[in-house]
Amino acid sequence: MELSQTACDILDYIGETHRRPGARLTMATLDAHFGTDPTVAVAVSELAHLGYVTVPDSGTIQLTDRGFDAIHRGAYRESHE
């Protein structure tokens, strides 16, 4: 499945700032970086659906092992470069 550009951008950001599986980010952090655009929430939902992140509560996302592997392989970006 091809990821949206915003979902790829979120994974890029996580890869730059939180370099380990299990890393957590708040939605406030994403809003501060990407703005409060509704596409951010849709992209987080997309990433959660694919298993790249989990959503332990409404204000937090957590990088999964699968997401960590995808970031380090860069495979999620292939269709956008």
C-alpha cells in the first residue's frame, strides 16, 4: 500500500528525532511541527492501520518495531521519490 505524503513526512520526522522502536511522540509535537492540518490525523490513522505506529491514547503515538524497520530501510518512501 502506498503511503500518503504526510504519512511519509511523519515517518521522516520520527526517524530524525526519535531513533528507536517504542519512541513516543505527542500529537502536540506533531501539530507544532506540521501544523494542525486534519491530514496529520488522517496520516497517523493510516500509519496505525499499517502497523507502523500504535496510538496508546488520543494524544500520543508510539513507533512500533515494524515502523522502526521501515524507517531504517526507507522502503516507505519509494513511491514518493
